[in-house]
Amino acid sequence: MTILERFSIIMKSNALAALDKAEDPSSIINQILIDMRKDLSAVKNETSGLLSTAKQAQKRMEECSLQIARYET
């Protein structure tokens, strides 16, 4: 075996070892899905809060419009 062959074998071995140490793609995807579900839940909660605030603002605006109409008469 020549020095170049040994070097080649060592480099291939190191490359395969590095690939083995790499994270499992399925676990990465699962973690991404978990994170996205948490984000979706947070967005839904925030959206419902905003819709509630918008409804309250609409109701107050209607009440103010009625008071204005009453004061104008």
C-alpha cells in the first residue's frame, strides 16, 4: 500500500464518520413541525385577541355614533 492509498482510505473514513455524526434529517423535520405548531398556536391566540379587540372597538364606535346622533337632535 502506498502512502497515497492510505491517505485516501483515511480521508474516506473521516468523511463517513462525519456523515454518521450528522443529525438525522427526520428528527430535524419533526422538531421543525413541533416548532411550527407552537407558532401556529401563538398566531391563533393572537388573532383571536385582535378580533375580540376589533369587535369591542366596533361596538364602542356604534355607541359613540348613537350618542352623537342623540346630541345632534
